[in-house]
Amino acid sequence: MVSDAPHPAAGSHPSIGGEVPPVLLRRLAEAHGLVHGDWEVEAAEDGGLFTAPIILVTLRGSARELRAALDLGTRAYVELGDDEELPAGLLAGLTGQLLLHLSLSTITSFSLDMAPQFCAALLARGWLDAQRRADAEICVHEAVSNAIVHGNLDIHQGPSADVGAFDSFFRAVQDRLADRAHANRRVTVEAVAGPEELCIRISDQGRGHSGLAPTSIDRLEAKSGRGLRIMDELADRVSFSDAGRTVNLYFRR
């Protein structure tokens, strides 16, 4: 079990690693005052590594690498975008907090089932009660699905039992995933563990809710009514921020 994963104290230098071109890793390390950490997914799986870099970067996220990194205690798994930069605010968030951060493209998020691995990591770190794991996993799955489809892909009608409507929905998803502008938007899944409460935040880069900054289920024009109702029933508390682009799920520790 990974206990509360080591986190950098103020003024320390977090480690960064990843199977990316060395020149890119070196540039990121130098630009952000980071130190290199050893990482190779095969070594991680075979027991040749005892820890993962605090920040692990990749050019294309994979379920295999994500699992190995989380098992060894990484605190940020970042799929680099076209700008090949770390997410804004990530380093500040890692300092002095019990934080776990995933930042992946829409198309990678669509191909991965992040919720089970993410919640397993929270449980291993002691941030999530074992009896709440199933509730948290379902909530994260629903929130990520909403972030992908209704947020980043900008598709606001969901599938239905009608065959024609389902086929239309499926084609719309595939068309948007084939569009680089939509496929490269980010989905961020982040957990912050406080003394009494765990907050899991899922964010997208969609349009949000025009003119609204909803703070609760009751004030939100539902993007996907079923998913929002499930989150409201299973989490201890749900709120929205960034004009609806971020859903905050709270679970008592």
C-alpha cells in the first residue's frame, strides 16, 4: 500500500521523469527547477523501481503506464499537449498538499477507464475510505464521461434507447474525436485530501454554461441528468465551478 505519498516541502525540488525525448525532459526540468527522476514502465512493472517521479510526463497516456505510476506513488501524470508544457499551477498545487493530479487529452481519456485506477490510488494512499470506493468510482466515471462528451466534444444530447438516435450520437462522438481541436482538449482529474474531507475535481475545456456559474445540482441546467443525479446521490456533497467546467465531488474521510 502507498501511504500518504511523499510530497515536496516548500523550497524543495520535485522530481520529473517520463519516457519522452531527453531534450524535452531536460527543458522541462530546467524551466521549472525540477530534478530528474528515473522512470521506465518495464522497470516499474518488474520491480526495478521503488518510487516514481513526483511528476510523470508522457506524449501519449496509457493505462499500463498510469497504473504503474500510481502504484509507485507518482502525484501528477501529465500527457503533454502541443505546447509541451506542464499545466498551469501544477507545481504550486504540489507544494504542501496531499494532491493527486491527472491531465490527459480528450482522446486518451476516452480510451482509458481512469476511474478505477484513480480511486484505487486514493484508497492506497489512505485518502478514501474503503467503504466509499465504489461510490467515488461511479461518481468519477460519470463526471469524466460528462467532461469528455458534453464538455470537450461539445455534444449536448446523450444516447437514447432509440437505435437511430444512438447511432447519431455515436457518429457525433467519433467525428469530434477525429477533429484535432476537440481531441486535444484536456480532461483534468485531481484529488486534494484535507483532514476531514476528500475533494475530487474533474475539469474540462468546453464552453461551460453560458452566463452561469452554477454551484449546485439544483442550479445547474443538466448536461446529462442521469449522471448528475448519480453524483448527487453518492457523493457527500457536489458543487460546480469555472462556469460549470469543473465538478467538485466531496467525500468525508
